[in-house]
Amino acid sequence: MERREGEETVVAENGSTQENPKDGSICGFDSLHRLLQASLSPQLFQEVSRMLLGLNCGKEVEPITLQRPIKALSSKHNFDLQAFSFSADRESLRGPRIVRVGLIQNSVALPTTAPFLNQREGIFQKLIPMIDAAGSSGVNILCLQEAWTMPFAFCTREKKWCEFAEQIDGESTSFLQQFAQKYNMVIISPILERDLNHGETLWNTAVIIGNHGNIIGKHRKNHIPRVGDFNESTYYMEGNTSHPVFETAYGKIAVNICYGRHHPLNWLAFGLNGAEIVFNPSATVGELSEPMWPIEARNAAIANSYFVGSINRVGTEVFPHPFTSGDGKPQHSNFGHFYGSSHFSAPDASCTPSLSRCKDGLLISDMDLNLCRQLKDKWGFRMTARYEVYSDLLARYMKQDFEPQVISDPLLHKSAQVLP
Amino acid sequence: MERREGEETVVAENGSTQENPKDGSICGFDSLHRLLQASLSPQLFQEVSRMLLGLNCGKEVEPITLQRPIKALSSKHNFDLQAFSFSADRESLRGPRIVRVGLIQNSVALPTTAPFLNQREGIFQKLIPMIDAAGSSGVNILCLQEAWTMPFAFCTREKKWCEFAEQIDGESTSFLQQFAQKYNMVIISPILERDLNHGETLWNTAVIIGNHGNIIGKHRKNHIPRVGDFNESTYYMEGNTSHPVFETAYGKIAVNICYGRHHPLNWLAFGLNGAEIVFNPSATVGELSEPMWPIEARNAAIANSYFVGSINRVGTEVFPHPFTSGDGKPQHSNFGHFYGSSHFSAPDASCTPSLSRCKDGLLISDMDLNLCRQLKDKWGFRMTARYEVYSDLLARYMKQDFEPQVISDPLLHKSAQVLP
């Protein structure tokens, strides 16, 4: 088994990527944005990227220039570094509430056959320059990817990987608390949690570390997939923390972990509880979900009038023992390509370009949280939502004798029916 | 005031459009898909369009070749004509349930200063070749655009335009019933409804005409906008028909009218009632909503495991009396550009290219309704949705004393707060 290193993928000038010489895996092109930038005339690229990034009405997503030492970190440690700023109107009765937010995506550091302690320590070490880059850039809130301390081993159905589970105040939290304190930065740390007080129950959990290094609280993943190789329901159950919004020094934030992004009700609940930024730390592979990736987060940002930060891990993880995928294909030990592509979406339907599909990255964005209320006032989605209708519908739907509201064509029997 | 005719816009070879010589309005490029097709190498275009159309895992959206007389109708009457086919797996215990579905987008036929009777008759006449093209192509279900019998005059706040309102069995329904019968075709007809039995109440309503020309039922728009020039709340109120699904000869269909597409709960409700295709007849303009247009319908199709057919009218409508828009800009009589771009979205996250942004059009797509269940079985969104959690949340949210679930950082007072 070869070592997998997303960061060693070669990115060509035209935005396409070459084969990884170590294991022959192909990441494909680096990012749609860069691919189009390299291929279209500047004028046409501007028009197309405005369409794709949802820019309109004079709104811009402006690149931010970071200081040279931070760029140097990115070059030295070979991670993608991009920074943007969303625009918002100035208000008369409130000052702007601009926060700088960061997302980190990364591949694992060592082969999955290495001792677990080394694997975790390897990830800690490779994250340090990226966290330093975020902190030195003045990032106020930083979010890491789902289960960032370990390979995404749930595909294997092997219980050995549960050893990576930690308590809320475990090693990874301690590791991050020093950076939170040093940089006065809120850090969201999604880990596999071991709940000692409830019989060693495992959860998929985001720990919210405050900007003084304190633990503010936790959120446990609400919706667990049973699709493809995402055998997470083998390991842990649906979360029991409901939809908490964390009031931090830099605004009200929430965490919609991975598969929860497919559930509009989950996004809605964080919105009803007042979230201004919702993070979606994920681990998902190209074959399965890439067509959905640019859609769901942006829709959530629009529908709920908040910002969304989407993170996907990157690279291909190969496991010691082959497994089957319930698709009739032969056993294999490769989970498929985690396609990165982390990005931010805004409530005005705009979004940033995405990080690389192939390498580690830090994405930074400035956002004025006032934009959330501005969009609520403009579009009025909360006020026109008629929640009472849906409260009633869901209450009826939960009953065994629920009958859908169907109006049948009385002439159905006369028809040349397509229905069987 | 000049006559507005989207169909006279000149579409250049490179997909861009020229100025309309009649009123100087600029539609912009014809469609993103065509713009990229004309600008990228064939190989690169294929890669990019696969990303943008959400094609993956061997799924394709294949063009369908229509018969020459149908293409001739499109050339003669200068409407965009495109046809595609979504793919689905063959099942062992059910035959395929392939239906052919059509969407029509159009500009108005006459200036808004013409006698109302002529305006409506003009639209009837210009639609005939498009409906004939749909019927002759074997379309099973055809949907027209929102309030298709009239200009979208609600921006004016003038009550004179209410004259266009009709009863469910009015002139426009009679007009369409003949085509439904002739072509054995279900037709969805979104009109401004006048409800004589309830004191002349006005509604924004879709009439469902069965394939024998019978009226199956109606649905009234659930959510009414109060944004920009969309002054529809001046004219009619939120619908009282809830979320009916119509069981037709060709499958279970529902209608989410216009602004309802911004409400994930509205989409959800049609899904819970069993819809397999949800139509979204709309009237919306570029400045306001174009960045959201490619996102919301596709998200609904993914989240609810059904097909979506999105329709937007096309062209710029100019009204006799100028009006202001609550944006501090001077009065004007032009509603802005309705950008067409009608398209289909599938539950597997794929979608068709969109119709023109500038001219009338008929979009046809074949879809195997079995794909809906296939995606439900694959992704399990219905089963992992935890509706009981949200039923409870919405019930609590409706109460005056609802308190959001917020966990505040106990060290918040220590922080250099961004919050005011």
C-alpha cells in the first residue's frame, strides 16, 4: 500500500492535475474556477464567474491580499491558500460586524497502517502551519474538517478505528486550545467522541472552543448516512444535542455535520435558533456527492439568511484490509477521492471560489454578519414561511394513519396509464 | 413605449446576444451552457458541463432528436427548442415509467397598452405553435409559466390588471382543454384566478387539466413575495389549498408556484404528499434572483427525491404608467429582464441545460419516474430525516414564548467583542 498524499499532487498551469506518481490515483482538475480562468478570455471569465459565484446587483466577492509571511507558509508547506471578502451594505443604526472566518481541509499525514499514535500526531503536525497561517491572518473563527484526527475509516466497518475516539476534553481539544488562546480565535473541532459518562457511547461531535481556549460546548451530528461506503451507522447513532447555536465573541455559530447538509430541516433548525454562520465539516467522495456539493450549502445560505462554511477533506485514503461496497464490484481498499472544494456561501446567494480538489488548503473570508438581517429584511423568508402550516403537516405526518393529500384524476381508469 | 419582443432578440453564434433594436434593452448572453460551448475546447466543455449539469457516476443527460416538422415549427416561430433524456436504472420488478414532460417560456405578445382582449388573444396565438410542437412531440405533461395569460403587471400596484383574472373554468382553461384532448396531454395552467364563490377573491392558481381535457383540480400559490417590484401581496393572499399532489395518467405531480421555491418546507410538503414531478412556474427578473435560480430547484430535487421543472417567463415588460421600486431610484416603467432559463432538475442531482435567457422556448425531457424511488432507496433521506424532531421544534417555534437554543460562551464578557 502506498502512502497517500494529496499535497504531492502536481497542479499544472491550466488547472488540470496530473497523476499522483505514488499510487496512480487521479484527482482530476484542481478547481472548476481555475479551469475556466485558464481557458476563457478575461472578459468572458469575468462574466461566467459572476454567474457561477452568484454575483449580481453590484455585489462582489473581492480577493484579500494576505501578508507575505503567510503566503510563505502556504508555499513552504504546500497548501492552497485563498482569501476573499463578501460585501454588505452599511447600516445607519448598527456598525458593521465584520468577522474573519477560516476553513481548513487536509489529507491524512501517514499511511493508515502506521501506529495510530503516529497517525494522529502526524495530522497534528501537518495542521500546525495551516492553523498558524489562519491565526496570523487574524482569523476569528476557524473550523476543521469532520473527524479530523483520523482517517475516515468508517467504510471498513472495523471497530479497531474506534480507538481514535476521544472525550470532549481529550488530546485534540488540548492541542487546539493553545492555538485558540494564542490567536484569540474560536476553533470548531469535529472529532469522533467517546462519551465515558454514558457507557462509552460514541458520537460524531463538534467541540466548540472559545477564543480564550475554553470549551463552550458541543454538538453531535444529527443525521447519519447509510449510503455507499458511508457505514457510519455501524459506529454511532443520531445525535442528542438538537440544534444548538453557540454565542461566541464573534457571532452566533452552529455546526451541521456532513450528511446533515442533505436535510433542509436540519439547516432550518439552526436558522430558527438564530445562527449567523453555519459550518458544514464533511468527508465525502467524488463519485457519490460531487454534483450536489455546490448546491446544498448555497441553498441553505439563501433559504436561511445566514453564511455557510463548507469543508470537505481531501485526498484518497487506503485501508489495510479490503472491503466491499454493496455495489457488486470487487473488494478494494480505497475509499475514493475526497474532493476538497471547501468554500463559503452567503445569504445573498453569492459564494467564494472553492479550494483545490486535490491538495490541503486554508480558505479565509471576511463577512459582515449584518448581511444576515439585511437579507431577512429584503426577502422576508422568515415572515412569509407560514410555519404553522408545516408544523401541522409534520404533526400529522408522524401519525401511523397519515394520508397524503392526493387528488386523483377521476378519469384515471380511462387513461392509457404509464403507471404499472 | 416600444413593443417588447424577446423573440426578436438576435442571438449571435458565440452565444452572446445583441441589443434589441426596438427598445435598446440588453438581454445579455443567451445561456451559460451555450456560452461555454462556444468558448471552450470540446474536451474541456465536456468536463465543465458534466460538473455544471451534475453528471457523474456514468449518468448522462442525453439530447433527444425531434422530428423535422417539429424543428420547423421552432424555426418558423423563432422559439428555442431543446430536448433531453435523463437516465435511470432498469428495475427487476417494475417496468420503466418514462414520461415526456414539457415546459414553455414566453414573452408577452403585444404592448401592455393594447386592449386587454387583444393582449390575451395575442398570447393564445403565439402559444399555439409551441403547444403544437409539444403535443406533436408526444409530450405527456406540459406546464406553462406563471400567470401566462397576462403581463406580470403586479409591479404597478394598479388594480385595473385584475380584469385578467378568470375562473378556474374560464377562457384560458377552455383554450387549453382542446389541446389536452387533442394530444392526450396533461396541461398545467397557472393563471390569475377569480373566485366568484368567495366574494370575487383573487388567487394565484395553477389549474390542472387532465389528458382527457377534464379539470382535475387546482392549487393556489402558498407563499407571496414582498420584495423588490414583486407587489403581489397587493393583489392576492396566501393560498388555501395546502399541498395537493395530482394523480394523473402520467404520474403524481404538484405545483410550487414562483416565490414558493424559496421555501424548503413548501418543497418538502409536496414531497411528503408523494409528488414525483414538481413544477415551478415563475416570473422573476435578473437583478433580483438570477444567482439563486440554478440552486433552489436543484436542491429541492435532491432533497425530496423528485423531478423539478422550472419555468421563468422571458423578455422585458414595459407598463403604461411609471412606478417606483422602493430603492431610491427614479420612477420607471420597465419591470426588468425576465431571464427565461427554464430547465429540469432530477433527484440524482443532474439537470438539463437551460432554455435561452432571451427568447421564447419549449424544453422537453424524458424522465423515468422510477428514478425517484431509486434515489430514496440509495440515499435514504426520508428515513434519516427525524421528522419528529422538527415537528416538535416547529410546534415550539409557533409559541409566543419560544426561546431559541443558544449556548453562550460564559467568557463572552471577557472578549473583545465584535458584536455591538
